[in-house]
Amino acid sequence: MIDLRFLRENPEAVRASQRTRGEDPALVDALLEADAARRAAVATADNLRAEHKAMGKVIGKASKEERPALLAAATDMSAKVKEAELAQHAADADLDAAQRAISNVVQEGAPAGGEDDYVVLETVGTPPVFDFEPKDHLELGEALHLIDMERGAKVSGSRFYFMTGYGALLQLGLLQLAAQKAVANGFTMMIPPVLVRPEIMAGTGFLGQHSAEVYHLEEDDLFLVGTSEVPLAGYHAEEILDLSTGAKRYAGWSSCFRREAGSYGKDTRGIIRVHQFDKVEMFVYTTPDQAEAEHQRLLSWEREMLDAIDVPYRVIDVAGGDLGSSAARKFDCEAWVPTQQTYRELSSTSNCTTFQARRLSVRYRDENGKVQIAATLNGTLATTRWIVAILENHQQADGSVRVPEALVPFVGTDILKP
């Protein structure tokens, strides 16, 4: 959630952020009103408690004749205190709801607009030119016995699949390469739980505009994660971290689950948009003043991975209206998909500033020993979808696919043959 002090001092900046996102700026005024009401309720309750406490001292010193009237007044004051405390609790709830309704403040420099209003920051590599009719990733995957969608649907339904043979090794190789690169860059590898409590899912911002995409186990009141960002964000919930020697960096390897609600008819062929996939996700806790620099580092590590699989890609600055509620800025890396003649997202990295940490009460002590809210960031280092770009860009005329050199040790062959 956003910083209330920042809101009070910079309400127009928050309104501008809402407009950049295409969201309602009137929510800012609603939050300001809820904040004022809550502070008034706290003051009222505090004053009444103080009066009640003072009356107790007076009663203790009162004569026998004075005591009945004072006790009656104290009883009346006690009722007023309880009423004021109930009003304070209600004001707290109203403030929390109003605060959670506002997305993170978009970072200055991020483009305004929606999904199509991104800005291309850089294009790397040249899309391949084939002297044959290229096949899409599913046709290649089925011919090479890497992907089995038919049996995936038989076992689990639409948008499920089996990765088989060298396909499984290719996915494991991608994730293992990502893990090695993460460790080499100072990340602690984690295999987190993929079921989390509601407060952790809500704390990361995934029960707002993304709630329809999340699988919920009602009997247990647990949520399946769509990214290991969620359990890693909850890892230090309610803690005070020592960030005096630098950021805390974790890389989570997990299966991820998304309902893909509202996406019917989009990317239904193959493994571009599926209900289950594997991913290595970077997650960082740092101080707010270091968050922008850390964001650039996460992007550079993503680019290293894309360079390693040797596919053409571009880096885009995502527009405010296409940001998740927790992100203040997001950069996507999109790989060229030859049969679609377009770039498709393979990885993204988001600077969530203090938004998630404030919800999850993740703090640190500054150089003066004062407790402050930490900043969090995340970024994708490899995922199942990357196989789409590998197969399509490295295909050859005979239907075989060249394995990127960095993955050959994991896959065990340099050519995937029909």
C-alpha cells in the first residue's frame, strides 16, 4: 500500500499516478478523507481514555458522599470510551480498505497509457530469415516428442501439457542455468512452498485486479501461487531486516499456477499461456534509495539469460495502465517468435518500492537506527515459455532444432532431431 505521509504531502502526484494507470483519481480524495476521519477517531478515543483515567484518580480521593455520583459518571464515561474505540476500529478498517484500493505510485518517467503504449528501450539481435516455411513451437515440439498437449488435456484438461524426453531436459536445463547464474550473482536459491495464506497473497497485491487468475483452495483457505514472488515476499513478513551490508537477494524455483481467467481465445495453442509452468524468479529486499539501481541490475541479469539462449529480443518500458497494482515501474524482455512475426514477453522485472513491504510489515533499520519500510523488487530469470522462443528461432530446414550452446551440457545433445 502507498505511504500515507507521501499521500498527505503529495496528493496531486498520487492523482497523476492514478491517471497514468487509467485508474480513478477520486480514490485519492476518498483515502484522504478516510485518513482524516481515522486520525480524528484516534484523537477522540485518546482524549476520552485520558478523561476516564483522570476520573479514576478523582474517585480514589473522593469522599463517601461524592463517590456514587462520580462512579455513575465514570460508568457513563466508560461507555463513551467503548463507543469511541469501536468508532476507531471502524475508521481503521475504512482507512485500510481505502489505502488498499490505490495502486502503487507510478515512477516518474514511466509511459502513460495501456497495454499498447509501451516504449521500446532497446532491440537486441536480428530476427532469423528462413529459406523454408518455419513451424511453430507446438508443431516442432510434437514432432520432436518434446511436448504432449493431447495427453496433458486428457489428464488435466485444456492448457495442460507434458514436457517429455528432451523437452523435459530442455526445461530443467533452462531452470538450472538460471539457478547457476542467480547464485553467481549473489542470490540465495530457494524452493518455496506453492500454497500460501490469504494475508501473504493479499500482501503482494495479487488479490486485487489479479484475483480472478488465482487458484483458491476454499477448504484450506490457501492460494496456489502464480509466481514464487509471493512466498518470497512473505518470507520476511513482520521482520526487521539487516540491510546494512546490502540487499537480500533470493531466487525461487517453483511450479506456478494461473487460472488465466478472461484469456479464453488468447494463445490457446501450445505452451504460451497455460495453467501450470515452472519458473526461476529473482526477489530482492533493499532500501528504498537503492531500489532503482537494483531494478537495473535485475534487468541486466535477465538480459544475460536471454543472451545465453541466443534469441532476438527487445526491452520495453511498460506503460502505467499495464502495470500490476504493486509495481511502480516494470521492464519486459520480449523474444521474437518467427511464426507470429512479433515479440512476446519472456521475462519482466518490477520495482515495487515500499508497496508490498508496507503491507507485509517488512522493515529495516537505517544508519541512525530508525525503523523504516523496506523496498522489494522481482524479476523472471527463466520460465517454461522460453522454450517457445528457443524452438522457433533455432529450428532448421530438416525439422531439427539447434540447442543453444549454454544449454547443451544440461540437455545432453546439441541438436534435437525428429
